[in-house]
Amino acid sequence: MISIRGAKVDHATLQRWVIRFVPLIDESVRKRKKQVGSSWRMDETYIKLNGKWVYLYRALDSLGNTVDFLLCARRDKSAALAFFRKAFRENDLPEKVVIDKSGSNTAALDDLNREISEDRRIMVFQIKYLNNIVEQDHRFIKKRIRPMLGFKSFHSAKITITGIENIHATEPEKLAAKFLHINSLSKEHALQLLVQVINVYSSRLEKEFQPEKDFYEKVAEVQMDFLRKMKDLGDEFCKNLKQYNEQFCEVYSERNKILGHFIQAYTQDSESYKQASESCRQTAESFKKHSERQNEASAKRGEELKELLKIVQEQLNKRSSSQQQPADQADAGPSRKLDEVQPELHNQSQCPSSSNISGP
């Protein structure tokens, strides 16, 4: 739009516009800012200014809404006090504040609690994981600062970061819809919003630059080309969305069919598994009964063998005793005969002597 008017604008000009209009925008945003919660998360982040580190103090409530911010050259108790006093002026006193392990923040809150009445004193928590919401929110500020060429003065850095914080803190689409009396962001309403925004920019630029003779015709032509392109993009998007929905429905139906086949196969497999487990159970029971019968039969055979061995042992004992008695009798026979023979011999020896005595 600026090039249509034949103007060449440098980034320094845009920076001067930022320095001029951001304080007015900040004042307007603070008047319209909604009320924040009573539980705050406070932390500070680092920003490089002319080769040195400065500190941006920031605070969010438990829902992620921006409470306040302050750019300070140092990170100490006085800077923390200045931030908390500014936040307390713009918002109500919180019930609790979650901070990190920084001693300066703790000392600042302790000094503020001494100035406040006991029934309104602030509870201070130093819990690491509760502060993740504000630590993650730093990246939305850093991603806008990173592409810049860098800050050279503290004043310009403070105003620029104020504008970035205001853009992040507000919801531009809702504010625009509210100011332009658009209740929803449908296709037609979005086109109305774009037309009115273009008209606003056109009226602002007319005050800065002298338009050419055919300026309004060119602006109208640009607006119509833009609207036609937006309409074509919207139609193409709706067409692609319809095709995507049809493809998604087809894929979803195929997925349901595959899932049905899988469930059917799973039920069949489960039934076959039940049958196989039942047959295994029956086989195990029959094997158990067979082993029990074999154990009983082996026990009976063992008892029969024991009885048979006992009978054989008794017979052997009887046979050995019967063989031993005749042997004893055979041994005793010759000795008895000798005993009988010796008296006879003795009598015969005595008989001749008597005959000799009594003979003639």
C-alpha cells in the first residue's frame, strides 16, 4: 500500500512509528485489559542490549494471562520491588505468588508483606514445576525479538518490548471483531473485516502522503483483487476440505471393515484356543489317571514280589536246616561206635589173665 503511493520507507521510519504510537496503544490496552487471577507466576528472562544483558520481569496468572512486565537494567531486590509495585498498581493484590529460587524476589515480597495488613498478605511459593507456565511463555517474546537487528538504547528497547507484550497479551482477532461489531469469524465476516482494515489503513496513509490522481481507483482495484483472491482461496479450501472429508470417511469405513474382520478372526482364534486348552486339560487328566493306575499297579507288584521273596527265603531256610540235621547225625555215629568198642576191648584184655591164673 505504501509502494502504490510511490513512498520508500526504511525500517528506521517504522521504528520511529513504534516509538511514537506504542505508548498510546499501551495506555489503551491497559484500560481494556480483563481482570487477571489471584494466583501469579513470576519470573525474569534475559535480553541483550548493546552487547550487555538486561532483565525483563514478567508475571502471568494461573490461566496464562499476562499480569504485567518491566524491563530493568539490573537483577536485584530494587528491580523486583519496582516490578511488584507496578503490577500491584495495575492489578489487585494476589493471594499467592510462585517464584523461582531467586533471593532478590523473595526479599522483595517479604518487604511488601511487611507493608500490607495481615489479612491481605501474599503467600509465597518456591515450587519449580509450577513456574513452567511463565518460563514457557518467554519464548513468544523471544521469537519476536530474535529476528531484529538488536537494541541499541534502553528507551527504544523498553517501548518495543511494551508493544510486543501488548500484542501477546491481547487477542487481536477478538478485539477487532469487537470494535468492528463482528460477532463471528465466518467467511463473509472475515471479508468484511479485511475490507474495513484496508479502509482504515488507507485513511491513515492519506494524511501522511499526497495521493496520485488515480489513487482511489488503484486502491479499489487492489481491494477487489485481494477480495477475489481471498474468495478463490476460501472456495479452494472448502473444496479441499470436502474432498478430505470424503477420503476420511472412506478410510474410516475401510478401517471399520478391517477392524470387524480382525474382531471376527480374534473371536474364532479365541474359540479354537478354548477348544485346544480344553483338549489339553482332558489329555492331562487322562495322563494323570493313567499314571495313578500305573503307580498302583507297580505298588501291587512290589508287594507281591516282597511276599514271594519272603516265601523263597523261608523255603531256603527250611532246606538249609533239613540238610544240617543229617550231617550232625553222621558226625556223631563213629564216635558212638568207638565208645562201644573200647569197653569190649577192655573186657577182652582182662579175660586172658583170669584164664591164665585158673588154668593148669
